[in-house]
Amino acid sequence: MARHAAAYDTQLSLFEELRVEAEFAIRAAFRDHSVKLHSIRSRVKSRESFLGKVTRKGYTSPFEQMPDLVGARIVCLFLDDLPTIENVLKSIFDVFDEDDKTASSPPELFRYQSIHYQARIRSDHIGPHYDSIKQFDFEIQTRTILQDAWASVEHTLAYKGAQSIPNELKRDINALVGLFHVADKSFQHLRDDIARSEQAARELVEDAGDKIEMSDAESDAVVTVNRGTLKALLRQLYPERARSENIEYSRFAEELAAVGIVAIDHLRKMLSDNDSAGHEFEASLNSGNSDERSQQALYFTDIGFARTITAHAVEEYEPPVDENDEEDDEEAGDY
């Protein structure tokens, strides 16, 4: 055991280099990706944990037999993100093994559901930095946010299977398992429904634009402002402007409702009638002859431009003050 401990201490700095490199590569690959991740965490197994596992498993060559000495965990939001994440991982690492804990677990158990990949730094990454860490394997776990939540709860409950659970608790635990399972599926269904809703919203807004000259008697039912219809309208009116985050369309829809703008045709007319005011304000912000201004002019996003017009046209409307409402990621468990 002393020999293994000494070897761990000697190579710890290399394990840490591998951890940093693996996490950096994952973050870089998903920085501008369509899949939005909940969290990316990584760790080197502690000396105590390493030695404990060597003893527990009876390893004689622990650095070859322990695949998770260096590990990363990727937590996504939806089940359908998992295959995409797998494809990305295989494009940035040499992935040589996969263990789907979800598929291998009994259907009545929602325990420790995740996919584990064994990987190495790619062989075509050459240089002193890579050459020193390419010899080590590492593990990447991928799971949904609800699978991660259940894993944390299960770890705290400390039950490892049906036999260890007292009979009087089994019904409640099974019911809780079912809730997590249904919620995970429901999140996916909800995202699919949102995508269909936004497609329908685009069609509604396009149709409303075609009928804008009709009288009220000739028009179809009023198209209301919601996130989907607002997004469709602003993409239609300002296709050259940068697209905003979905949360901004939601916020702007609420801001418009607060000042009584709840119909798409009303909003379309207000924005169109006051379009010149938006351009004039944008130009005023870019006035001046400094090199900095001429090289990088301020250009509103679709939401920014619409808010500027609304502030000009609607007296009671006040644009929101910028706030950073991003919450710090909470790191839980072993990662």
C-alpha cells in the first residue's frame, strides 16, 4: 500500500494536468454549441479515496485498473442531449469504452443512471504538454439534471439496492423513483412541444402579417404576444440583427403586457410606425469621430432595438436595468 501511495503522490501533478486539459477541452467544445449544459465538473480522486478503493477492490495495478482516477461529469437538461454529447466527446477525445448505467439497471430502479465513457487525450495531440498526460485514461460521466439529482439523493439515503431498503420504505422510494422518471421524460416532451409551438407561432405571425391590411371583420382571431409569437415577429422584422436569448423574449413579452401591448398586430404597428426613432437613437449613440467608435459601432439586438422603439412610443414603458442574474453553479458530490 505504501508503494501505491508513493506512486500516487509522484504522479498527482500529472493527474491534475490531465483533469484541467480534459475539462478545458469539454468546455471549449460546448462553448458555442446548441446543447446548453447545466454543469461541467471534474476532479482527481483524492489520495484517501484512491487508497480506499485499492484496498476495497484488491487492485494490484491500480493506475491501470482504476478508470476514474481522473474524472469529469457533464450534466445536461434533456434526454435527447445525451447522444449529441456523446458525438462531441468522440470528436475531441479518443473514446475507447462506454458503459450505459441507464440501460443496464433494472427498470424498477432509477439509481445511478448515467453513461460512463473511458477516454484518452487524442493521439494526434503532440507536444511536451500532451505527451506527459496521454498515457493516462480518464472517465467522463454524462447524465441529465434529474438523473444527477436522484444520484445525489440516493447517495444521501445510502441504500444500494432493494434488499437494503426496509419494507416499510420501499413503497415511498419506488413512488419517488417513478416521479423522477416521469419528470425526466416530461422535460423532454415539454421541449419538443415548445419547438412545435414556436413553429406554429412563426406561421401565425407570418399569416397575421399577410392580413395586416384587412378590417377587423375580415381578420382571424387576434394573435397574442407570447414568447414564441414575439420571437417570430422580431426575427421577421429585424432578420439582420443579432438574435436574443429566449429568456429575453420572455422578459420583453412580460414588459409589453405590463403596458397593455398584448396583441401582435398592435406591437407590429407600433414598431413599424416608430422605426425611424429607433434608428435615430442608435445613430446618436454612435455619433463622434473617435477611432474606437468608427471601428466598432454599437448595433442593437432585435430585442434591444424593439425596446428602444417601445421606450420612445409608449410613455409608461421603462426599459429594464441590466442585471446579472446568473447563479453560480453549485458543485455537489465527488465532482
